Amino acid sequence: MPTLSVVIPCYNERDTIERIVEAVLAAPVSELEVIVVDDGSTDGTGDVALARGRTCPAVRLIRLPENAGKGAAVRAGMLDATGAVRLFTDADGATPIAELKRFEPALAAGADLVIASRVLADPAVSVTAQPHRVAAGRVFNWLVARMGLRGIADSQCGFKAFTGRAAGDLFGRLRTRGFGFDVELLLLAQISGYRIVEVPVNWTDQAGSKVGVLRDGPGMLREIVRARRRIRRRA
């Protein structure tokens, strides 16, 4: 694996952020930077990351002054990253950092984006999710396909890797600040001709998810509709 940047967006993840950072630091990568983006947390999440950064120069903290949304947090980290490969991963550890090894063949073969999938079938992986989330995910991905995102089984898994060039371009153009940002990224990537590879991964649903199916789903769809309109106007 070449130089790797791992971006971890977080909001009130004090109880998990240290564990996730340590797991990333243990990854078998020769050159690594870990960028924790504190999205306006009120529980001291950023202080935990800052303390680790004092003892490990590979760990850096970006603090957003207020809760701006996951898309805004990931964008800030990705544009600040310097790695030849830039991965963002959720702070709950639902996808273990060890799953990065499944991305390596696609990256080595020239993929610009490699995205994790909880939907693609593979007997070598295990996905543990609550039934209502599985059903909601299927409906959401069906709707997203109707909005123009074709050939992607799972747009929302929070484990995606980009080449440095693709990350700089796509996140520079990203405008969605909330949970719907993944779809805008993938739409931008498709119309820009980037090569996207989707890879099945091990994934386990975590308690305390920040995304609620009923609470956040309608807002995400509104974000995606607005993103699609923006992209069409630019085309």
C-alpha cells in the first residue's frame, strides 16, 4: 500500500475514537497519516484525538467550529490529506480497517475509487445488520438508481478509498454537507469518467448510529435531488 491517509469524521464519539485511531495506526502501512475531523462535538472527542496526536505525529486533528454535517467533515479531512491513497472510515468501526486489504487489488489495477459494499454477495465476508436497516437500504439504493446513480449496489457504506488526484478533484467540487454526500461524490465520479470498483466487505451494525432511517432518510433524498440538479446544470 502506498502512502495512506485515513480520514475519520466524528461527532460525539469520545467513547470509540481512541479505539478506532489505534486500530488504524496498527494497519500494515509504511507511511500513514490519520486525520480525525471533529464535527463540532460537545463531549470532548477532539481532546482525545489531540492528546493522541501529541504522542504520535501521524495523528492530526481538524476541529470544525460547529456541527456542519458528515459530508462537510469528510470533505475537510480529504482536502487536507496528503496520501497517494485517501480513505475515509466511520468512527464506529462498523467496517474494520483490516478490510482495506480487499481494496488493494483494485487500487493496484488502476481504480480511482474503491468503495465498500454491504450488498454484493461474497461467501468470504459477513454482514450483520438489523432487518429494518437492510430493508431501508434497499429502498434507498433503488431510489438513488432512479436518480441517475447506476451500477452501484451500496452507495452509503462509510468506507471509501480514492487516489489523491480523484480525492482532490471530487471533494473540491462536493457541496452536500449532510449524510447524502456519498451519492453526490459518486455521481460526480461517474460523469467525470473515474473508474469506480465496488468491493464486498465485512461489516457489523454498531449501536448508537448517528443516522436514523426515518429521521434522516427524507433529508438525504432532498440533498441528493439538489445535488443532481447542480450536476446537471454544470454538464
